[in-house]
Amino acid sequence: MSSDFGQSGGVERWTRQVNSIMDEMLNRSFVDFRSAGAWQPATDVYETRDRYYICVELSGVDERAVDVKCLDGRRVRISGTRPQPRPQDQPGPLSVHVLEIDEGPFLREIDLPETVRIEDVDATYSKGYLWVMLPKKQNG
């Protein structure tokens, strides 16, 4: 392997190549390079004497794209998909400067400390928050 790095003009050529690569990277959109796995939405879990409440932040998600399942009376699975946010008046390609909003499939599983009445679980979606109400199973 030969290299002209230490020779006359080698540093300048190497610097031009690095600058060219950096310029190309800065002009690319990296949306396609995100992880293909599901993301986890921010979630709060509350408890009262007779029930649990789960609040999931799902801004931008259509409520029809959300699935809530109580798997075994103590585990809740919340899944769905959030589309990529974009300006409504710009259907074409966009250059990306900051990309912090998670999009694509999401999955969140919550283990509860007590069994709940699956038949009475209720979910509502309002202003970007999914609320799941889970009544505790009465012992005795």
C-alpha cells in the first residue's frame, strides 16, 4: 500500500478529499439511516387505591393507529405507528438539520404490580395523550 501523505502536495490532496466528504455529508438527509427498531414513547404510570392509570405521550399519532392490549392481567402492551412529521405544503425532499422526533413503529410494555380486570380496561386519546385506565382485581 502506498501513500503520499507525507510527501509534497499529499496533505493538500488529503485535506481536499476530507473536505469534499464532509461537504457531501452535510448536504445529505440522514432520515433513512435511523434505527429500524420500534421506539418507546414517554410514559407515566399512576396508582390509586382501586386502579392504575397509564399516560402515554403520542403527539402526531392517529388514534386508529394505536393498539392497546392487556396481555395477562398484569402486563399492558401499547403499540402503533407515528408518521414522519413534515410541512404540509412541502411534499418533496427536505434537508435535515435536526432530527429528534421519533417516528415509525412504537412499542411500550408496562408490567403492573397487581392483576387488573381485563374486561373493564378503558382507553381514551385526547390532545396527544393516550390514557389507559385499569381497574384492579378485587382479592377475596
